[in-house]
Amino acid sequence: MSKWLYKGKEVNDIEDFGEQTPFGFVYMIGNTNTGKIYIGKKFLQHKKTKKLGKKAMAEQTGPGRKKTKEVTYAESDWKTYWGSCKPLLEDVASIGEDKFYREILELAWNSKHLSYLEAKYQFVLECLEKDSYNDNIQGRYFKKDLAFNS
């Protein structure tokens, strides 16, 4: 299992990020054989909304409106995550996880911040212009549509 690195240190647990848990992070996965990279984003926790049953609603006392839903958070699969890019996943499966590195580039504190950081790194690292696993940015800018790829 390849580890995640953040600022040169190995990250094994959600507590390794500090007291305040970030919303998610932007990461880079690199192929050590070819130098090809992939930039993506990953949520650290998933929000789960559960409808309260009759018994739980009946136990609520006091003035005001009664809660009908309960919100909980569950940790995502970030520790074992290899991205959503099929060509990358195929390469990881065929040549092995040990030929790749996984680096956390920056932490994000909400959903919009996370999306912004992902796009920022994809543009700054020229993912569409260089040989990378990314073939688009935000589903709006595609490698195939750019003039220098003609």
C-alpha cells in the first residue's frame, strides 16, 4: 500500500492533519516510471443524513420545532484512494502501486475551496498541456479541444 505524503511527512490517519479536520485535499499521484501525473481532489468525510424514527422524535421535549433528521459524518476511503481516472487505475493495477507516489498538495476547508484548489493546481501544473492522466479541467476545458494538441 502506497502511503500519502503531506509536506514531506507520511499521513496515516485523519488526526495527522491536526486539531481541525479539513474538508478535503487536492492531491497529485505520480508514475515514477514515466513521470506522468494526475491531479485530483478528495473529501475526507462524507455527510450522512438519517431520518429520525417516531420513537426518537417522541423523545424530543421542549419548545420549538422538533428535529426530523440527524446528521452524522463518516470518514471517506481516502487512505486507499487512487483517483477516478480509468487510465491511471489501469496503470496502477498493471505495473503496481510501488511505481507510484501519492502526495497531498493542499488542504481545503469547504467544498468550493476544494474545487478551486483542484482547478488551480491543474492549470498551474499544465495538466492539459503536458503528458498527464488528466484529460479535462472541471469538465469544461478538454485536452482534445486545445490548439496545441492538433
